[in-house]
Amino acid sequence: MTNFKWISGAALGLGIVLLIAVNMLSESLLTNMRLDLTEHQLYTLTTGTRNILQRLEEPVSLRFYISKDIATKLPVIGPYANRVEELLQEYTRLAQGKLRLEVINPEAFSEAEDQAVSYGIQKIPLADGQISFYFGLVASGPTDERAVIPFMATEREAFLEYDVTKLIHQVAWPKKPVIGILDTLNLSTPTNPMLAMRQPHRTPIILEQIQKAFEVKTIDKAADRIHKEVDVLLLIQPLGLSEATYYAIDQFVLRGGRLLALIDPMPESSNGRPAMVDANLEKLLASWGVSIDLTKAVGDLQLAQQVQYEREGYVHTASYPAWIAVPQELIDNKDMVTANLGSLNLASVGSLVRKTATDEDGANKNNKTNSSANKNAENEIEFQPLITSTTNSMLLNTMGLSMGTDPQMLLQNFQPSGKTYTIAARINGSIKTAYPDGAPAKPTKDTKSTKDTKDTKDDTTATDDEDNSEPLPSHIKASKQTANIILIADTDLLHNKFWVQLQGMLGMSLATPIAANGSLLINALDNLSGDNDLISVRNRGQFSRPFTRISELRQAAEQKYRTKEKELVAGLKQAEQRLVALEQGKQNANSSSSKMLSAAQEQEIAKFRDEMIRIRKELRQVRHQLGEDIETLENRIKAFHLIFIPLLIAIIGIIMGIQRAQRRYANSTNSIQEGVA
């Protein structure tokens, strides 16, 4: 018996020694080992982020400003702040010394708070402005370039990795992206000089914003190549271009250039004239696995805007399905470009359709080029709708709309198709050229073409300085890297009248946004102007998993004390007002009778001062009790999960063990009885 106890004690001691040894070895040898067991792999950074961190040449500093003491008392912010800090630590681990993280608690009236404010971290007032809460991130690079997330809102938690990675990329490579604009609508310059003299032309506000945010390079409408410095090509109604220009666009995308194209079946800037079908554009779109019918516009009865029109000498108001206001519910909330965007005002939009090899073979069996391109589109290209219509929509004939359709007649003849139509889409994947035989032959020069070219150049303010006399770059048949394209079947979203209200004030024109059209364009260019690694960082799902029961109990407790607090605050305000009135009455006392009155006022003043002190004391107690009750509630629930649940599992295990022992005993007894028998 003594030997058994000694062996048991030795085994227990050896087990403890082994446990300590394993912990010490894991601490030293397994420091970089991680196991992410979350549902959406929330702590596993994407390949794009890893590539960006590995490409860092100079150190980048991150300053994470978080009011920790306050965050722990906020039911949603607290857990989210912890996850943000843990994710930032994962960033620093993978950066291998090229990323420095500093977590700062900006206490009130401290230098850290002054620094946070100077960096642009947003100050959130709490408790009637008595407390300030900070929750932001600052990145600084080797060239003193600085980028800031003023407040890390929980609404952006699905895009946390993208926002942080973009912040790092912005300071590590601070060069302003170059946006090449090819605009056949001449929105930046008036097309008719005589009209411009009578009515001053204004560049759309969104184009002015683009010029401020990016380096802009205007592309000649007759260009046979896109300048190699262009990061993103913005195409505004790319119709009627030469085949050489379409080929230049094709090769630009295949070489890794990103593209944002706005194609409209009936742009309002052309005085309501329908767009002309362009076979070269159709061929280019087909190589990207998409098509658009420029003879049709999407009408949506549910999204129709109200318009005024004149008939028989009277002004009428009616819904106009061709002009639509698209709410956030119909905008992809999982894509960085369109998430939390808000409503959009669009007009006479087109419908983007994903093309497949089957569709093309049935429509055009002899066209080997398009068939090959669409087979590629079906297998390797991702078509992601960003903006869609409702099912209460149909396709309208643009020719009928251009002839001044009566809105009432349009409503009477409106027959919803029950389908949704894609108004904007993102295209990613491996694509093939629309020109498998190489660059198209240059047209022979004649007087007319020379004049047309000259007129085209006169419409542009700045041209691509690429020397067109040099040989074209070598022909590419397939994309070298993942193609990144965003297509929007509307150009009218650029026009001021659809998304801003202009007001004159002190000789200045102030623009107030009434829709998110401008944000859509800026977001799209901002997203596309990042390299492919940054663009590949997508929505990671929700981090927060709040305990709904805790939230419900917290809200009930807050409601109980907030009501009492509101009553005390109202009483305090009344006491202060009465006290001010009495003080003023005392100051106006000059006569002897007034002096006798002021003595009574002194008693009233003392009384109200005592009342104010009592109310303030009770108010502090209420607020203190609220915090204690909420903390007690959370501690009870934590204790329940940390003690009761494991205890319950242990009890279940003991019961199962006893039942198993009883079964073994019964089986052994039966065996003995059978042996005796």
C-alpha cells in the first residue's frame, strides 16, 4: 500500500514537472504558432495583406488610440476593441519587424490626448460631454506620410482588415495614384464654344473631387495606347472610338491596369438621345464576359422618382420609372466600394448581363473570337453585381424615352418583368484579348480623318504624352494577373443635378450632397487604384458576437436608472433657474424694505443651494449604482459560464462514469453467475 502511494505521488510530481516543461518549451519554440478556430478565420490575414506586409521596405508605425477604461464598460465597443488590438498584433508578427505597434490610452488632459486630437482622432463625448472616448488608428511611414482612421466604427468591422491594410499601404507607398480619363461626353469641357459664351460651363463636382484626390491624366479619344503611368482608366461613355483605341483599352487591362467604365444607353447630357450601338465595344465587353443592350433602359416602378411635366398648359407631378433612387438595400453591402454607401440617384440606366459560352454559341456560332472569350468568361471570370433593381422593373425602349414619353402613359403601360437587373458590377478574373490576331491595321489617312482627329484633340484639355510614333508594346493574348474592372451602366450619376444641391452664398457656390453618387465614384477609384494585393482583401464577416441577453438586461437596467436620472436633472435645472432669479432679485434690492425682502431671499437661496447639493449627490449615486449594477450583472454571467458550465459538464461526466461502472459491475456479475451455473 505504501509503495502504491509513493508511486502515485511520484507520478503526480512527474506530471507537474512535464506540464511546466511543456509550457516553457512552447513559450520558446512555438511563439509563432497560431491556431485560428473562429468560424470565418477572423484572425487569419488574407494572402493580399501578407504580401503587402512582406513587401514593406521601410518600417511603418501604428499608433492605436483606445480609451480602455471606457471601452470595457461599453457592451459592443469593448469586445470589438480587444479584437482590433489582437488583429493589429497579428499584423506586427507577420511584418517581421517592419511594423511597430503602440497602444495608447489617451487619458483626459494628457499629452496623449492632445496628440490624438492633433492627429485627427475623433473625440466622442459621453456622459453629457463630461467624458471623451477615443478609438482610432494612426499610421506613419518613413517619409512622414500620415494616414488616419478617425474612429473605428463597428459598422465597418467586416472591412477591418481592408481598412488597416489600406492604411499601411497608403503610408508605405504614398505616391498619388494616376487616373486616366477618356470622356466622349466632354463633361469637363463644353462641346459648343458659342453655347459656352452664353451659359458658363461648369465641370461636374465629382470630376473636380477626382482631380483633388488623384493625379488626373486626360486620354486622347484617338489614342492607340494608354500611358504606362496610368493606374486606373476611367471611361465615360466609351462609344464611337476607333478600333485602335479599343485595342489600347484591351491591352491596358491585360497588362494589369484597372478600369472603371460608365456606359449609358441614354445619357442626359446628350439631350436625351439614345446611345448608338458600337460593335467594337460589344466585342471588348464580350471578352470580359459581359454585355449591355444599349437600346434598352431599366425602368423600376418601386424606385421611380417624382418629376414635374407640363401637359395642356398645366404642371403635373408623377412617378417616372426611368429615373430611379436606389436605396442601400439594393446595393451590395459586402463590397468595399458600395458598403454603407447610402442611396443613389440614377437616370435611364442600362442592364449588365453576364455572358456565357452557351449564350454566345446560340447567338453567333461562327464568331470564334467571341465564343472563345465567353468560354473564358464562364469558367474564369467572377461577375459580382454591386447595384441591382427590384423585381418591380422592366426594360424600356430608349427610342420611346427619347421622344418625350408622357410619364402617365409610361405608368399605364408599365408591366413589371418580375426580374432584377444588374446596374453595376465588379469583374475579376483571368481574361483573354478581344483581338487574338493582334493590333488592328491603321486606317489610311485622308482629309476627313485628319480633320476628325484634329477636332477630337481640340476637345481635350490635356493629352496622353505617349509618343504615338513609337512602335506599340508587344501584343498580349491573356491577362498577366487578375483583371479588376468595375462597370456602371449609367453616366448621369456624374451630373450635379442628380446628387447635389447648389446654393449661392457670399459669391460662392456651396454643394450639399443629397445622394451618394460622388462617394460611389471616389470609392471605386480609390479601391481600384490600390495594387491587386490590396484589392484582393475582401469582406471577412462580423467579428462581434454580442450576448443578446446581457444587452437586454443592460438596457432594462439603464432604462430604470435613466428615468430617475432624468427626473433629478430636471429638478436640478429648476433649482438652478430659481437660484439665479433670487440672486438677481437680491442685487436689485436698494431700499430698506427691499433689504428686509432680501433677508428672506437669503433663506430661499440657502434652501435652494442645499436642494442642489442634495440632488447632485443623489444623481452621482444613481450613476454610480448604474455602473455597479451593470458590472455585477456581467460578473454574474461570466461566473455562470466559467464555474457553472464546467461544473455541469463535470457532473455529467461523473454520472456517466457511475453509469458505466454500474454496467460493468452488472456485466461481471452476470458472467460470474453464468460461470457458476
